[in-house]
Amino acid sequence: MVEHEDGINPAMVERGRQMLHDDESYFLMAETFRALADSTRVKIVGCLLEQELCTADLAAILNYSESAVSQHLRVLRQLRLVKQRREGKLVFYSLDDDHVRVLVLVCLNHIRHGSTPDPSVAPILAVLEEER
């Protein structure tokens, strides 16, 4: 291991710098995690993992007012975590894409570490392990 006199390994520092992404990407990731730091929003995303739901159905499932659910959905929509589809007077919501589903399932697997993992996460975890 090559070290600088300050204990810094220049090769490792250079490798670390090459792995960095642009500041805007880190900002958007932080905003995404900030939005998902609210347990109500995570519950909404969880409800949408397998099906699309209208605002009224989400409100009934979560026992919240439609207004409260709509405010949370607005934040999730702005960050492209959910998308909407109108059908007459109803607005239906679903996950924006599979990346959101993967994010939630990997997080669930992480917090359940040590218990039986969700079988749908196994292929995702295998890919992540290969990238290491």
C-alpha cells in the first residue's frame, strides 16, 4: 500500500474521486431520500408496489384525509417517484418506474436483514453483489 506522509493513499483518493458523480445527482438523491424519510410517503409507495390506486382508495387504506394524501402524492410526483393517470374525475397513482420498486424492495430487504429476504429482491441483490 502506497501512502503519503499524511497517511493518505493517493491511488485510493484518485479512485474515489473517479467514482464521484456530479453535484446535481447527489442533490437529487438527497431530495429523494428526504421525501422517503416521511413514513406516510413510504406507506403510500408501499401501497403502490403492486397496483395503481386512486387518491380516495389510498386515503381509505391509510386512514388519512384525501387532502393529506394528495399533499404527499404531490411531493412524490415532483420527484418522479409516482406518476398519475386521470380517468374521468378520478386520479390514479402508480410507481413511476421499476427503479422506485427496486429502491423500496432493497430497503425492505436491508431492514429485514437476517430474516428471510423477499424472493422478488433476490435477482436485484445478485446484480448488486456482482457489481461489488
